[in-house]
Amino acid sequence: ENRDRCSTQAGDTMITAMVRNQLAASPTITALVGARVYVDGLPTTPELPAISVHPVSRVPDKEVGKGYVSRVQISCWSNPPVSGGVRSPGEVETVAAAVIAVMHKPRMNMVPERWTLGSVSYDITTRQVTGGVRRIEDPMGWYHVPVDVQIIYREI
């Protein structure tokens, strides 16, 4: 059981790092947030806008050998200045829309794509985005759009 838990944690870490790399490789994402795509959380005093990537779950697919269904949360962050007495959520919504455009690749008509990090490769068959409802995080007051991505893949 302990070995399964360690394997799951390693798999969570690997898929999260691969998602981060997919985002960081997108010219659109880079234009919006630069290199500020982080795993597991933001730095103590982050420059915004930024993105953080967090593992949510990783469940073995009982029908596919070495297959998994993982959920990853991609958090989009912004802290726009007040202008005319209001703050605009436009920046965080633009970042979230770019994340969704990069990550949403439904199963229909899709040939598996191979993601590789170091010596580990996964064949990704589905990337389905859900969520994306804007909120204001207390106590910082930053805009936050959590984008949930379900990824179905097989270890190679």
C-alpha cells in the first residue's frame, strides 16, 4: 500500500510538471504571464498575473494497462490596479481563456499525443477542461480563476 501511495505521488508530480511544461511552451501563455507558471503554489511575493498548477487526483484506469485519469487544477491569478474606482477582471479572464485554449483537447478525432519529461512518457488521449469561475481570494483580494483539467493517459 505504501509503495502504491509513493507511485501515485510520483505520478501526480509528473503529470503536474508535464502540464506546467505544456503551458510554458505556449507563446500565448508566455505573452500573458512570462515565465510565471509555477507548480504547487505561488512564490511568497509573486509578480502577477501568474499561473499555478496543482494535482487534484490520479486514479488508475481498470480497463487500460498503465492507464490513469488525473485531475489537475490550473489557477490563474491577477491583481489589477484600481482605475476609476474599479478593478477589471479582464486580465485574469484573458489568462484563463488562454489556459483553456491550450489545455482543452477532447477525445473526438484525437490521435494520442506523447508528453515526455526526462525518461518518462505518457500518451495523452483526452484533456477535458471544466470550471473556470472567477472569484476574489481573501485576504489578498486577488482575482482567481481555477481551471480544472481532467487528463486521461497511459504510461509508456
